[in-house]
Amino acid sequence: MTHKFDRRQALAALGTVTLGSVLAACGGDGDTTTGTQVTTTDGATATVTPRTTTSGATADRFDAAASCAITPELTEGPYYFDVDAIRSDIREDRDGTLLRLAVRVRDAESCEPLRNAVVDVWHCDAGGSYSGFESASMGGGPTDEETYLRGAQVTNADGVVEFKTIYPGAYPGRTVHVHAKVHLDRRTVLTTQFFFDEAVTERVYAKSPYADDPARQSNVTDGIFDDRLILTLSEEDDGWLGLINLDVQRA
């Protein structure tokens, strides 16, 4: 299910729906799976259905190897923008090995799952390009209207969000990674990155469309890599499942 709100291509009659609006809409204990009215930037209203639908079996996978420690902060990088896309399937037209990315957000002090947190993710495609910046130099502004491989979801009662995406490609000068932000109480409380096991990456990159990618950095040669942020990966029939806990500290 996709509810896409692109701030650069918004309908004039509706304005745009910001992440702040979604946080406000999801701030209570009510069920948002049936749709919630939010206010757009021009004062109109729109209906969003942001909360992840995740099976109990997925939540159980986290409990098998759970630990609780404050998740390291890592750089945002040059290619972030608020795409205003509240959706679980962020692939659009991008080809690549399927990655089902499941993230659990917890309070770092109590280890309790945090409901109604907004998790915002973005990463490059199989060829190493970021949507919005396909022709940009490092650190430049947006150069196109693409929004692939970007989106946000709201955590459910288990503190879990789930995205359907592809395994990221090789971005020059970096190891394979996914960017993420966690927003609580209308604030960003965590900006970080996720990493991948090298053996799994080698298997994925042996097949099209990754085979022609340029040389990449390994985890150990990447200047930002943190081994505490490696996804727990397991093979599925049509791709891979990646799990990670994000333990955040409230201000």
C-alpha cells in the first residue's frame, strides 16, 4: 500500500503532508490502520494510513537475538531529503534482489518497543544512484524529481516497521549501506546507517543487475562503518530478510 506525498510535485489543492503531520496524527493510542486525517501545508486535509502491517512472526525474529544499547549515530550524508512518502514498498521501478527490511525501535533505557515512531529510510539503487541526485556531484542539491528507494513508516505496537526494497548497490567510495532516521515527538532523535555482511553481499553481487557495478569499499576499509549496525540477514525464497534494533534515547 502506498500513500505518496512528494513535496516537490504536490497538488496545489492539497499542499503536502509533512512527517510532522504524520507524527501528530500518530501521537495517540488509536488505530491508524484505517486512515487518519492530517493537515497539509496549506491548511487542507488528507487521509494517510501510515502504520506498518507486520506479522507477529517477524516481531518474534527480533526477540531471538535481542540486545539493548544506544544505537550509534552516523552521518546523514549528502543525499537526504524529506520525500513525504509514507509507504512500505519503496522500490518503484528499481531492479535488484529483494530485501525485506524490518526495523524495531525501542527505548534505550527500558528496552520497551516504541509505538508511533516514524522510521525514514533511503539508499542507492543497484547501479549506485540516489533518487533526486542522479546527476549531482557530492554534496550537491537535488537534480531530478525521482523518489525511488525512499520512504517512511510508523512503528506498530511491537515497535516494528517493515520495508520492501532492493539490496543496495555499490556507491563509489562507500561500503554497502542504508541510511535511516527515527523521528519521535516531532523531532529527529536518531540518524544512522545500516550495513551488510560481506559474504552475503558477494553472493548478491554475483548476479545481475549488480555484476557490472564499479569497485566498492569493503566494510573494513569504509571510514564510517560500525559493526554494531550490521543487519541480521536471513535468506528467503525471493531474496533476503534484514533485521535490526534501533535503541533510541529520548532527550
